[in-house]
Amino acid sequence: MDTARLRRLLGAWYCEHGRHALPWRQTRDPYAVLVSEVMLQQTRVERVLPYYDAWLQRWPTADALGAADPSAVIRAWSGLGYNRRAVSLRAAAAMIAAAAPGMTGNPAALQRLPGVGPYTASAVACFAHGARVAVVDTNIARVLARCLAGQAHPSTLPTGQVSLLAESVLPARDARTHNLALMDLGATVCRARDPGCESCPLRSLCTWHASGRPEPPRAAPRTPRFETTSRFARGRIVEALRSAEDGLSLESVVALLPPAHAARAATHLEALARDQLAECRDGLWSLPRARPQGSTSMASPKL
């Protein structure tokens, strides 16, 4: 593979077609980048846009978010899904605020923050600090699997191979632009369904396209219906707690759940409490409130 040509073609395409106007592309503030990356986890860009601006207006710094009331943070997250992300983001912000300057440029240190995995750590280090690290989200993984490995889906590749492919094409300078270009190409052209090969700048280099775009055999779907999952029930409870200023009794929680989940209402509430998404006081369940200064149920790792 002519990696120099790949980078050249990709860079020229990105200059003209990249999503440069996205607000999180306009900042190098590590906290703002972290907020965007956590919000974008399994959530479409269009859905995140209004939340991102409103969030940063309300909590413009890591210090502000780290000191925020947990119930206010969970309420502000309504509509983004995966409520545990809001709790983790607040905890991570508090740790960033207390850490030594420059910590957010270190992917290894970032991975010790709540809710921050390898991708998010690399993204913050690269997009905020310009660190020369490969950033591999689902879009980038798909581009690399197709172009370099001739596979329609990265899931068919051995564990770790996509990361090796990403590192093999990483430029010596300006990894930020390179990673963003790969991401945008996967999101807008090299799509999972209906890939736009006719407008892809890497078509002449793509081994998947050259081999006739083969598709792997489709496995039978095993994903249960969302309404049958614990995540559905927990999400419904949290949404009710958001609007229940005085709290909800166990009986009230049972009443708002479908029969299949109602029998496990106490179990769902206990799980939410463990994840710091709910608490029980005087027999009533509510969103967690701020704890007295100096007390916390989450250990702060060394950063």
C-alpha cells in the first residue's frame, strides 16, 4: 500500500469535504473535547449538537461540572441515553480539575478516568493536544478494514489488527487532521450500508473495492428487543425520577413499569443506586444529590 499517496488523497478530500464546522472541531480545550466524545458515544452527531452547546454554556469548565449537583447533571443528560455516561463524565471532570496540568495529553492517564476507554483517551489526546496517536472509532475502523484489509467489516479481522493498520498509515505530523479525515470519510462516504465508492478519494487504493466488494455471510441476529432489556427499565425509571421532585416510592416505580419489569423493580433500583443514578431517602427514590464536601463513593485514581 502506498501510504504516502493514501494520506495525500485523503487530506485533499478532507480540505474540501470535511465536517470542519462541527463545534467540537473549533476548540482545543481538553474538557470540551471530552464532553463531545462522551456525548457522541453510540449517539448521532445531529442529536448531540444542541446538547453540546447547552452543556458548555451551563458547565464551561471541568471545575464547574465536577462541582455540579449530580441530579442536575443527570437531568441535563435527558434524551442522550446511557445515563451512566453523565455520572462518569461528572466524576472525570472532578478528577481532571484536581489533576496536574497536562494530564489530558496522556492517553494512559486519561484511561484511568471513569467512563474513558482507549478510544476516548486517544481522541482527547489527539484532538485537544495534537498527540501523534491513532484514533480508531467505528467509522475509521471500517475505512481501514475495507481499504487496507479488503474486508467489509472490521469485526471479521483479528483482534488488534485494525489498531495496527491505523498506526501504519499515521503521518509523522498533524495526526489530528489525518484522524478527523478518516473519521469523516467513514461517516459520510464509506458508510456501513450503501457505501459511496463512486465518490471515495481512496477508491483506487481500496482492496475491498478492487475485489468486488465481497460481503461476509450474515449471522442470525441475537440482539433482544430493547423493551425486554434491563436498560429499558432503568432508563424509564431515571426518566421518571427526573420529573419527580419529591421522589418516588417503590410502589410508584412498580406502577410505571411493564409487568415483566415491574416484578424486578427493586433490583433495577438497586442497580441504579450502585451506578450513582438514584438514591433512597426515607423510603423514597430520587436522583442523587450532592454529597457533603470531602465524601465520595468513587475512589479517585492517581493521575
